[in-house]
Amino acid sequence: MEYNSNFSYAWRLTDEKYMKLSREEIKLVSVIQPNESVLFWNEKIINKIAYFPINKIYKNNQKVIANCGWGDESSENITRKLLQEMFGNVNNFRFYWDQNNSIMVNSKLFIKYWSDFCYPSDWGNIIYISPQDIYIYHEDILLKGKK
């Protein structure tokens, strides 16, 4: 990953206190430029899922993992297994912290470190695999996005 001063979440990937990626693993992450991130968000994501307002997230989207267990090692490992079943055949996907800040990440890397990418306090992370496979991580719940 190259450092990008416009990437607000670089600390999540480079600060040892928050992320445990090795130098080799960090190479499997590509920062998407903010303008491209916003364009893709507007064209491919926001109109495909119920994301705003907050009450629509739970009303209109399907819960896939009701409690990801962030912070509890045993529960996090269960979530890893479920993510492996869901994303194990995917090579890379887009991960969004918000419309301006996204990365292309290797799925195996994401699965291994999912709790370093996703924090329950985040407003709503987006995992974009395809137009039919868009996921929202919000308050330690993983939902499959739909309108």
C-alpha cells in the first residue's frame, strides 16, 4: 500500500497499535483514490442498498451474521469461518469506511484481519463484491444489502 495523504484511514492499516499486517500483507491492499471511490459509491453502491437513514439498514437488509463478536477471540474466529464460507472464493473486493475512503483488499487478508478493518463504532462499512453481493457491517452485525 502506498501512503496517500487523502486516505483518512491509513492509520488503520499502518499503525501497529491497530493493525497487524506484515509488510508482505500490506502489499495486498490498494487505496482507491477519493474521486474514484466517490464515483463508484454513487454509481454502484448507494442506489443498490438501503443505507440511509439508519432505520432502513435493519428494516430493509438481510442479517447474515447477527453478532460478529468483535473483541471476543472465540466469537471472532466463528465470524472468520462464516466469512470464509461467504467470501473464500473471491479474490479481491472493495471495502469502504465511507464514500471517500475505500480500498481494494485481498479477501483472505480481510477474513484473517476482519476485526481490524471493521470496528463496531464505525458508522457502516461496505463490502462490495458485485452488484448482487454488497454487505454492510454496522454495530457488529453483518447484513446483505438490498433495496
